[in-house]
Amino acid sequence: MSSKKTVPYRINLPEELIPKQWYNIRADMKELPDPMLNPGTMKPITSPDELAPIFCYELAKQELDNETRYIDIPEEILNFYKMCRPSPLIRAYCLEKKLGTPAKIYYKFEGNNTSGSHKLNSAIAQAYYAKAQGITHLTTETGAGQWGTALSMACAYLGIDLTVYMVKGSYMQKPFRKSVINTFGANIIPSPSDTTNAGRAILAEMPDTTGSLGCAISEAVEKAVTSENCRYVLGSVLNQVLLHQSIIGLESKAAMEMYDEYPDIIIGCAGGGSNLGGLIAPFMKDKLDGVKNPYFIAVEPASCPSLTRGKYAYDFCDTGKVTPLAKMYTLGCGFIPAANHAGGLRYHGMSPVISKLYHDGYIDEARSYVQTDVFEAAVEFSRAEGILPAPESSHAIRAAIDEALKCKETGEEKTILFGLTGTGYFDMTAYESFHNKTMIDYVPTDAELEEAFSKLPEIK
Ligand SMILES: *Cc1c(COP(=O)(O)O)cnc(C)c1O
């Protein structure tokens, strides 16, 4: 019916199409994820009051809100978003040509802000609600460093103090992360540290450990609940974070609709599940409503394979077992990924929403790649599209290229959309090890996984 307009390299969303609300996928899920459990009582958490000692109140409400489909984005956050959003939706003409594929490839690029990733979308929201509540100090953990950087930017903007516990391994691999976070005025501590009971306990057991996200979370939570007027914030996994990240999918969908495009395949990398959850949200709504049937692929590293090899079970969100329990795909909260794993995405668990959608078959596929295959895709992509991708994002690139190559074989003109979550400027040590062929692929053995599974909490 419509005469199709030529899709430009970058689609710029006009002002009137910029989303003013976040979309809450839980309102449309056929079955909800199982409720979080209070670690003290092992009973479901039903009131935001139970979360209030750890989280800001409004965020605790969003965490438990399974009904409100659309939530207004406060004006101050909309204004902040204007500094770096809408993020571009790019048609990968150059990559398509290089691959010789009939597939149409689109990617949503979230790396155009100084923090370098999509994390800023939720960082500003969480800092905003903290400030509105009169909180003066926030704590958090960061793995590869993007979340800590994003949150330090948001806290600087709103005038909130911030302490970041950074996984020690990454802290040593990426020294300039510290400088950036310090520039934005936050305090950064390598974890495990001797500043918390949780950190001291882990150090006593494993003095040489390079740390894990789970243990940095324990430290940040402890610091929050033992400090005055302080709360803890988390950059992924939680329902509230997926809610804020829905801006990615809403913008993508609006931009594609301008050109009568709709993706057949949607691909996202999966660490804690927030960018994937945000990217797929409005498209998943179409699937849940029976309107469309896009094929969803979650991509994770073979070294931290929570969806592809984990168990769907209740587990703690942290190593120190102080956080609520969530029903999710998990490798066990004691799982510590290999130190030589460069690509981020190292969390032991997975967002309960993503876990449930995958368990129930709405996310069609999860796949994992070893890191040398991921970096190969990163290099190929960078040479075609002129963007240096983050290793995390490159998991999605790998899958997108593989799907496009399948189309080349079959001649199918599929439309592929993937999330390019960030840039890789702080990952040059990893790129270097890929170039000089010292990068090692590590895949945990079944025995190693069984060991971590054996420590999963028993929940009746
Ligand atoms: C944090 C991060 C991820 C993974 O986190 P999710 O919560 O799974 O989205 C992916 N890419 C980049 C660039 C990141 O910073």
C-alpha cells in the first residue's frame, strides 16, 4: 500500500515521536515472574516498605508494580535524556554490503554519551527518584565500569554523593575508569575491600580473588544500610531497570515504523538482562498480544552462561546473601567467572522478567559464544560501520552477523534488529589480547557448574 521511503543511514526520531512514558512489560505478561523473597523470612515481598531500607521508595514501588502498563517519565529525566537521546537507529548498509547478505540489519546505538553505554537511561532515573526522596548518598557496584560511570554522571548532575564498589579484576584492567568516575566526583573502591563485613569475609576466604559482581553488590548494600540517608542502586537485573531501559525499544520501534519496517529477528546481549529487556519490550508486547511474532535471541558469553546452562531457581542476587532472592536463571551466587574473561556480562543470574519470558518460550532462543568469536565479530563490525563496539555489545553483533550470513545462504530478506549497547574504548587491553592472539577462551566445565549449583538455597 505505502510506497516505501528509502531508509537513511541514521534514522532521527522527530520530537513528537520521542517517548514520554516507559513501558512496563509485566503488565502484559501472561504469567508473571515468581515474587522476590525476603532473605530474612523467605516469604514473598509484597510491599515496597520491605524494600525501603535498601531502595528508594518510588523505585521499590516500580519494582513491585506489575499492573501499570505505561509510567510517565518525569520532566527532569526527559530533559536529561535530551542531552543524549534519542539515540540513533542505524541501518547497517556498510555491514550488509560487506557480508553480501540480502538481510536488512538495523542497530540501536546506545554508546553516544560519555559513559559509553545504555546504563545512563536508568542511572538518571534512579538518581532522580533518590533526590526527590531527599537521599543524599548512593552506593552501587560496577563490573566492567559502565554502570559506575553512568551513575557518577547522573549523581554529579543532581548533586548526590556516590560510592562505587568496582570488581577488583576490572578495576585493575581498566585504570582509566577510576579517573572518569573520580572526575564526576564519586568515590570508587576495588571489591572485595576491607571497608565492609562482607568484603572482609570474602577476603579472609579468598585473599587473591579478583572479585565478582555478586560480592561487590554485597558490599554496596551493606554500606547503604549502615550509612545515614543512603540507599543502594543497581544497574541491571531488577524490574525497575528494565522499565527505564524500555526507552531503547520504544524509540527503536517508533523509528522503524517511520519507514514501515518491522524486525523479524531481534537480538540483544544478556548480562543482567536490562538492555535486552528494554530493547525487546514493545516488540514483546506485540508477541504477547498476538499481533506480530518476531524471533528473539538472547546472547551471552560461554564463560558465564546463565541462560544456556544455568538453573531456573530461586537464588540470592549477591554472593554475601544479603539481598532478596529472585527466581531466575542462575549459575549460583557463588559462581565467580574466569578472570581472563574480558567481555563484561559476568553476572551469575539473569533478570527475573527475561528468565520467565525465556522459560515460557517467548524469548525464542538463548545462545552463547566464546570471546574470540565475539571479538572477531567486533573487529569486522568496526571496520564496516566505523564504531568501536564494547565487548558486551559484540555478543549481539556476533549473532546478528551469523543470522545475516544464514540469510545469504537461503536468500531470505529478513529484517534484523540488534542492540549496540556501548563503545569499547576502555576495553583496549582485551582488544590488544585478541590482536596478539593471547586471548583465551574459557568455558566452565559441568563439574564447576554443578559445584556452584550445589550451593543454591533450598526453597520449598
Ligand atoms: C552493562 C552492559 C551490558 C550488559 O548489561 P545488561 O543489563 O544485560 O544490559 C551490555 N553492554 C554494555 C555496553 C554494558 O555496559
